[in-house]
Amino acid sequence: MDKENSEKKVLVSLETVLEVSKIPKADRLVACRVLGYTIIVDPTSFGFSIENYQSLVGTNGVFFYPDGVVPEALKNQDCFSYLQDSHMGKRIRTIKLKGQYSEGLFLPLKTVGTFVDSKMLEVPVGTDLTSLIGIQKYYPPEDTEFEYTEKEKKEPREPRERNERSFPLMFPKTDQPHQQKHIHRLEKARTMVATLKIDGQSATFFYDPETKESGICSRNLKFIKDNYSLQFAQIEHQYKILQKLETLGRPLAIRGEIFGGKINGNRLKCTDFRFLVFDVYTWTREEEKYKGHYLPHSDTVELCRTLQLPMVPVVVEPTADFSLDVQYWLDKADKLNYDQVSSTKGLLAEGLVLKTCDDKFPYISCKVISRAYSVKHNLN
């Protein structure tokens, strides 16, 4: 795995309409399924009348995933001009229209061909078009690791040389793919577990016995020793995670979410900072290269019990009778709340994470974001 580029995402791709259905409250719009996403479209923009909307099935178009930001040069294009502005520019996100969720934007090839070379769209279904169109990943303003200048809003960032704050090479960044984007990601006959997704700030506490290095990382950067941000310092002070890892003496990265305080607008309504573990990663080093894997769920539970660390709540206990249906998990995510982790009852939860909990290859993990939560908080 290329650790340096693990944050690069497919934000635009050429895709095909798999299903289409009428929207009860809309006369001229229909709901199309592209991959595992549902998008509202106007059939006439693809050359079909509303009466002949079923002909959309099998039609190719360009799909813009939620959480992409339209480049400055394209923001006034008719197909993007209605999008809501953000601190980074026009942002693509999940909305609710006529009682129907719409997750992203699906445009006809002829429309996209007006602002990119149409020959570049003569590619196989599934081709990544992110760089061609110039879409960037959205980061919330609370993420202080990303400070956008006017130039950076227009031009993608160049990779920087490694320095003392560079993310370690021993383990990957905490980044879960969407299940809707990878509809065949889940496999039959695998024991899986579903856990609650916490809306907070990613935190990794690690120890490498080979180099005797211990440290703390945010999602993208490693903190300089003893110069941790307030929330990271408080969690370390409370749980003594680094000290426990050094005593244990194993190559481990404890991955979790810090929430509360002012993090992400404190959507869990917790005045103090709190921490919940969601994964543990281990590794070996062979000829200057690192090989690693996530611990099975049962091992993570046992380790957290040993280290006296709290874990994210389990939504569905480990089972081999695990649904592979995207819509099933979307509906389940929409109904989740944070009652188990917040004293304020009835708060909608961000979603859930699905992952294998056996020791078989490959390790599979993906997130399912609540559409209701996204719309309520103006998120992806």
C-alpha cells in the first residue's frame, strides 16, 4: 500500500445506470442507481422523455461522488452553478429533494464534454476521471491541518517531502471507503461485524519496538514529541496509551476517534474530550519494507480490555449471516443514534462501519454514512 497517497480518492468516474425508478412526489425527475448510490436526474437531460425513463438503464454518464469540490474554473457551469458554496468552493453532497435522497451528481457525457475533451470520455466504465476534471476532496473548516489559500483552491497540492511531521510508513492512514462506491466489496461466508461510526477526529497512538519510537498521529500528520494538540494530549494523559504500548513492547497502532469539545461542532453534545478505539494495526519489517495487517475483532477487544481502553459500540455482533445488500445497510444507518456514547438522547448517528473480523485475507472494511445525518448537518 502506498501510505503517502492513501488519501487520494476517486471523486469522479465514468459509470452506468443500473436501476431507475419514479419519485412519487416528482413529475419530471427520477431516481437512478449508480454503483450503490441513488441520484436524482432529469431524464430529458439524457435524451429520454419522462414517459420513457426506463431507457436510462444501461446509460453511461459521469458520476461526481459526494464530498468533491468543483474547481474554480468550472464553478459557473450550469451543471454546477446551483451547488452550495463552501470554504473550498462549490461542493457536491447528499441532499433530499421531493422526499428522495440524492447522493452526488450524475451528468450526461455530452454535458461533461462541453468542458473537457470529449475524446477523454471514451473510456471503460469505472475509469477514474478525478484528475481530468480537477475535482478535489472536501475537508471541513475545523480540520486545521488543511489551510486553503486562494491559489490552493484552484490548484491541487503537490506532494511534500517527508519531514518530522510526515505520517509514519508502518501503518496506513485511517480512511474508510464508502460501501456505495464498492458494492461488491463484501464477500459471502465471511464473518463480519458492524460498529458505530463516531463523528470526531481520527487519532492514532503507536509504538515501534525496533526503533523504540512512540507517538501520536492525527489523520494526516505525526505530532512532534510532547507538542500534541490539546485533545490528543488530554486523551494521552487520561489513558496513558503510549506508556502502555511501550510496556507491552509490540509493534502496534491503536486507531480511534476523539470527539467532544469543539471537534466538528460537537455533534455528539459532549463537553469533555472522549476517545473510542475502532481498530488496531500491527506490522513487521522486511528489507526496508513494512508488511502489516489489522488485528481480528476478537483480538482488538481483548487488547483494549487489557489496556483498559474504551471501544466503539457494536451495532451487529460478529456473524457469517451478514447482509451484502447496500440498501439494507443504508436504511440501518439512517436509523442509528448516539444514545450509547452521548448523554443527550436521540441524536442521529453518522453511520456505521462494516468489517471482517476473521484473520483471512483480504481484510475488508467500509463505511455506510447515514443520509439523514449528512442532510441534517450539511455534510457529504
